[in-house]
Amino acid sequence: MTGDRRPPLVWRLVKGFGQFWWDFLIGDTPELFVAALVTIGVVAVLSHLWHLNGVAALALPVLATAALVLSVRRAVRGERRR
């Protein structure tokens, strides 16, 4: 077909794959994605560079809980404004 202006199949598949992962990882709350990356980074630095495995094991749940609490507070504050 000469009138077909759609992108090639490979490009549509790559784009769809990227959109799926964007929605899956980031979705509606990009701050949780960033918080997860920061948490993983902090734990990796504590464990690998400074060999503080015990501190890293304690930091992981504390940072994850803090991220969730801040996210919920932000959502509640947004709902109160409506």
C-alpha cells in the first residue's frame, strides 16, 4: 500500500513496550518511583561502599515507610483542597 502512513511495526512495538513500562513504573505517582530509586541508591551506597550492611538493612524499611507516608500525606492534602 502506498497510502499507508503508519509507522513501521517494529517502531510501534517498541513505543508500546516503552509506554507499558512508563505506566507500570511511574503511573500516577512519579514521586514514589523517585523515592524507590533514592532508597535503592542509599542502601547500595551504605552496603557496598561503606560496608554498613546492618545500617542498610535498617534504612531500607525506614526510607520505604517514609516515602509512603509522605505520598499519602500529599494525596490527603490534595483531596482537602478540592
